[in-house]
Amino acid sequence: MVATAVSEHDVRLALSDGKTLTADHVDFASGYRADLARVPYLDGVLDRVAVTWGFPALTEGLETSLAGLYLTGFAATRDFGPFYGFTKGCPSAAHLAITDMLG
């Protein structure tokens, strides 16, 4: 999205589909950003974990590219969606990981 000032009180937004919108205000909110490199206890193994945009690449069972390392919570939201970033997603994440571990 590209924003340009139309007047003192309006902003024109050019959207990726070619449409334009005129708005009074624009709020940019990017939310949280994952960065596994900032997790100290992963220092010794991070070079063996595939990461995209700071998020680990996860299997359907929440396992990383390092066999035996499972990550849940916010780290799983890129592959599994925002539900897994909340406490309510813990039982489901635990079920997926344990089922995967037990084969």
C-alpha cells in the first residue's frame, strides 16, 4: 500500500489491486514479529532450524527441521494461524505435538 497526502485532512491510499481509497486517518499496525535468533536457549541449535521471516518452518506435528524440537505458541502462528498464539491453542498444540512424537 502506498499512502499520499491529498489535503491537510485526507490521505489517498493506493491498494495492491489498483483501487484507491481516501481516508481521514491511517493507522499502521504490524503486530508482533518473530525472531528465533533472540531466544537465548536456542543458541546452540538455531543453525539447524529452518526459519522464514523469524518463524520456524514446522511440520503438521509442530516439529522444526531439527528432529525432536517442537515449538508452539507464537512461534507456530505463521504455519498454524493466530489461534496457536493464544493460551486457548495450547491443548490443541499439545495434542498435535504429542501425537507426532508418539508416531
